[in-house]
Amino acid sequence: MTTRSLPVLVRLAETLPWAFRHLLLSLTIAGATSVLVFGVWFPTPYREVSGGLALFVLMLGVDVVCGPLLTLLLLHPSKSRKALAVDIALIACVQLVALAYGLHTLSQARPLAVVFEVDRFRVVTIADILERDLAAAPPWVRPWSFKPPQVLGTRTARSGVEKLDSVDASLQGIEPAQRPSWWQDYLLSAASAKERSLPLSALQQLNPGRIHHIQMAAAQAAQAPQPGETSSPNALRWLPLVSRQAMDWVVLLDPATARIRGYVKADGFGS
């Protein structure tokens, strides 16, 4: 160690307590943010299905590391109060901008609705909806709303022209579930969901390496049935669950009501 490096080490040692306190504050803010992110925006399993966990970890890494590191490098007790105030304001601005950008990214990726369409459920985010279609969306379709994902269905085409328009949109990658004007109450689609759903044995055949995992998820999903619903795990039905980030999840449905009872990570397409 050279004599030139000693002043630097002494300076860092004096600043380290400030950086540590800043780290604790950053972790506290991150903990409060996680309540919104995982408690409202990305409930299980959407933190994985929609990529919420990966985005939050990235945001956390940038925000929690960025602030304390800047504190360690910029602050020093020997500075004047005015200089310290300027440094603290600068660090706070940088960290708040990083936090705001991270939350904005999460709000765009969060699941707004889980929509049944034809033979699957599709997770829909604000980024999946074209701007021109937002006018037909319910008031709660906003990136910063505090509603958890809503379960919906899709209606059938009302005319031949509308059907051709839907086919054309699908060819462009815009499915009916991504168009709020096609949404309807899930109760109106429950019969179709039941008709399209498959027995649990079919899912196990598609995923021979995950049979135990599927059985465990079904057993958990069968708990606390509502009136008229099954309490037998083997009686549950399933349909694929797709999103921009994932194609390897399925929803477990009640055979009587078609209510979503649970989720399991499994291939529902036999790919």
C-alpha cells in the first residue's frame, strides 16, 4: 500500500457510516415499495409470469447500490454545510429518478387483466393495449391503479365485418384479449372455459417430469372451496396461461364454476 492511498482510505472510512445509514434508508424504501409491487401489482404467480420479480430485482440493485455508493464517494464530514446540502440533494435526485423510472417500468409490465380467449388465459398489461383501444377500456385500466389483476372473458364477434377485423388484428399480433372493447364479464365466458378445459391427467401426460409438482399445486388449489365447488384435487381442470414473458404456466379451474383456483408452472401446449 502506497502512502498516496492512505488519505483515500481514511476519507472512505470517515464516509462509510454515512453510506451505511443511506443503505439502511434505501432498504427501508425498497421494502415499502415491495408491498405495492408484490402485494398489489404482481401477486403470485404474476411476479414470474409477467417478469415482475426480475424487474424489481433490477430496480432494487440499481437504486439500493446507486445511492449509498454515491454517498460513499461524494460526501465527506469535512465539507461545509452548504456543500454537503448540495451533495445530498444531488444524490437524492439521482436516486429518486432511478426509483421513479423503475416503478414506471413495473407499472407498464404489471398484469391488468387475466382474460380467457378461445382455449387459454392471456395476461394483459398496459403495454399490450394499443393507445387507440384505451378509450374503450374500463376506468381501472391505468398503469398506476391499485387494483389487482381482474379475471375477464372475451365476447364473440357481433358481425362479419367485426370478425374479419379481429382476424386481421390477430395476424398483426393483436389478440382479442388485448382489445378492451372485446372484454366481458368472466361469468359470461365460464361455460366456454369449462368446455375447453382439460383434465389434470392430460397435464401430467404433457409434463411427466413435473407430476409431483402438479399434484402439490392441485392439492393446494383444492383447499377452501367456495359453495358448489370441488374439494378434490384430481377433479380440477386446466387451461394454458400465456403472457409476453411466459408460455409455460397453466391455470387450475374448478370443474363446476370455472373459477381460477390456482396456478402451476407446466407446459400446457406439449412443446
